[in-house]
Amino acid sequence: MSKSVIIIGASHAAAQTCVSLRQTGWEGHITVIGDEKVLPYHRPPLSKDFLSGQKTIDDILIRPAESYNAADIDMRLGVRVGAINRNDKTVLTDNGETLAYDKLVLTTGARIRRLPVPGEDLENVFYLRDTVDVLSIKARAEVVKTAVIIGGGYIGLETAASLRKQGLDVTVLEAMPRILQRVTAPVMSKFYKRVHTEEGVKIMENVIASEIKESDDGLRVLTSCDKTLNADLVIIGIGVIPNIELAEVADLEIGNGIEVNEFCQTSDPDIYAAGDVTWHYNPIYDQHIRLESVPNATEQGKVVAAHINGTPKPYNSLPWFWSDQFDLKLQIAGLSTGYDEVIIRGDSATGRSFAAFYFKGGKFIAVDAVNAPRDFMFGKMSLTKGRNLNPETLSDLKADLKMAYID
């Protein structure tokens, strides 16, 4: 009988894994099971072009249906997996099917973190994670004027930019002392606060939303600073939680996600995991991490497929990300966690193009580049090759970037 690979979660990692399996020689059955009723799609545009109406669902599909059909991939959408039986090597779906696998891949991603305050489940209060969420937000945004966004991370700020460009009056509430505090340096937070303010977004930092109430003319958001904000819609974006429950019940090793080795194998050698849900070792930074990143999902999907097909290649990719807000393209390479020095190349105080180079103990560890693709590519290449940089040279705009190498 033909062997079978089952992939649970119709995510970006799933889209890459199933196609890479075929490309690298898998001749058996491939089944992708996803709880959404749409094919795997790009999530980054959800808070940007998809929300603004510039792109449709078809525009953000990772691949069209014909690609999966041509690769003989069985896409089962709108279906949930309720349990994994490792002894029998089967999965049980919510429609009563029991499916057997030889290799199983968990690409279950992450779900929204809910805000633990009264009123977070009221009508016209939204979270933003999938196409259904965004279509609901978009429909409401087309007929109202005022929005409050709770959460000043990348999703919150991207959503604020999209709604502001559509003409809404937008206020962003951030519970921490500065926006983007969990992910970047104060100089970046200050820059994005300035730009959003220039574009008409109101930013309120160190303010906690304590309750959401209905009113005669919409919603009211009560805050820790005793200020009440009126809104026609409220959007909550305070992070995500990895979907580890299936793995937990199956008694797989769990860290801050599903723990995998360098080949994306879990503690069961016939079960793999890829994408946002994985807790994996990154050799470049010599630490375990969990990444919410399209490039990470793509690379891990390729690693899974290669290992299943007997041509193992260890995961060793540099983390990188991006964010689009207004006319700003932010590109990030590396992990800035633990930095002790930031070198700015360009004008972050008044301009809209610069790069922040992060160092830790004299070692270059990451770069944030805003409308500065050359600086991004230079930093990304340097990190990939393990090259260290001279902070003084970087800060000199007249100096050639290549002169910054010190080893």
C-alpha cells in the first residue's frame, strides 16, 4: 500500500511542506487538513492590503487550487483534528474519520491571545487573525468613523495604518510604557510613534483597557487612566498563543511551542512540526526560540520534506521579518534580544529612512531597516556569514558599508 503523510494545519508551513514533499520525491499520499475553509494564504497582508481592500482572498493565496491538484495533494478544508493516536499512527477528525499516517506533520500555527476584560466579546469588538476576522472588520470599517485598537505591536500598528488610510479616526492603546517595547529598541518606538502621530493616529502609551461597554452610539473603552474612549469598532491585537494542544495530548515534548530537533522532528521520530508552533534551536544565536515568521515557516517546511524523503538538511536559517505601515517598509534581520548598543545609520528623528544596527558585547546581532533595503541586505548577509561590524563606521553615512567589516 502507498505510504501517507498527513499535515495538520493549512498554514504557510503546510503549503510549503506539501509541495516540497512532491518536489523532493515523495510518491505516496499527502493530505492537508485545515480548520479554515480557504486554501493556505499569506497572513501578513491581512492587516494591510487585505484589510484596505487592495487585495482579495484569491490575491493572497500562497498557491492556487490548481497547484495542489497538479501535485495530487488532498486538501481537506473546514475540518478539525481532535486527536492523534501515536500507537496506531492515526488521527481522528471532527467529522468522524480515522486517517492513517506513516509520517505526521503539525503545522498548527498560533491563535489570538484574548484580552481578559469585560466586554471583549461584544458585537463590533474584533480580533485579527484570519480572513473571517478581517472581512468582518472591513465591513464595519466601511460604515463607521472611529476605531480603537488595543495593542501597540506590529499587528496593531499595521491595522491602525490601514484604517487611518481609509479615513477612520484611530486611537491605539498600549499597556506598556512604549509601543513595540517587546520587540525593538526605544529609538524605533519613538520613530513609529512620531510617524503615526504625523499621519493622524492617536497613540496612548502606558494605558490599559480595563473594560469595553456598549453605549447608545457604539462602544466605550474604559482605561486605567480614567479616560473613556468612544468607538464604533474596537480591534484587539495583543499577541498570539501557539496551538500545542494536539501535541500535548499526544504526549510530545513541549517548550514554548512544540519542541523539535534540527530536522523539525518532535520527540516522536514519525511526527514533525513546522512554523509558528515550533520551539526550535537556532545555531546562529545558540538558543531555543519560537518564531512567528513566514520565512521560518517556509524554511522549516523544506527541512521537514527533505528529512522525510531521506535527504536530511538541518535547519540553520537566520530569522528575518518585515512590517508595512503607511509609506514605511520595515525589514528586520536577526534577533535583537539582549542588545546593549544600538547604532543608527540615517535620520530617525525627522526622516523616514534609516537603519538601526544592534550589538551585544561588541558583536553585531541584528538590524532594523526602515525604507533602507541596502542596509537590510548588508546586515542580513553579514549575519548569515557571521561577520562582525564596526559601530563607528556604520554611523558614518559617508563611509561605504563594506568598510564596516572588522573580521
